[in-house]
Amino acid sequence: MIKVIVGYKVRTGEDINPILLELRSHAMTYPGFVGAENLISEKDISIIAVVSTWVKAEDWRLWEKSTIRQGLLRKAETLLVEEPKITIYRTTPTLRWA
């Protein structure tokens, strides 16, 4: 499994939540999608992170390159201060706690 964190810096007074909801609803139809959650910074509410879980990196890459996702991100461009930042993490099992 992998976790993908996409960080967004939203312009003051803009609401990106409808686009994030639409992104998630489309992602749910893609193979390998497990789930997602949106996180809003306690320190700066203009910073939003979307953490999604995928079975494998190839599943994420198909979604990342999809025309649906690209189109929705184009709609979001005017709401953002900068390009979204994407970080991918591979999950690793914890064998035991020290």
C-alpha cells in the first residue's frame, strides 16, 4: 500500500472543498483506490492536505494522469496560490513497538 499526500495552498477566501469532493468521488472509481481524508492546518487554514491510500503506486499514477483529474485540477488553479505538492509514501508494517 501507498499513501499519497497532496498539499494545497488555497487563496484567502476561496473554497476548494467542492473540487476536492469531486476529485474523491472520481478517484473512488479507479482501481486500487482504498480511501482518502482531507486535513486542514490548525496553524493556517489556507493549507489543506489530502491523504489518499492506494493499493500500489501504479494505481495512483493512472489516477494522477487521468483526464478527469487533470481537468478538475485546471478548475482549481484559480483557487490556489501555488502548484499542489505531491509526496508518495510506501507503508511499512510495524513488527513490534520498542
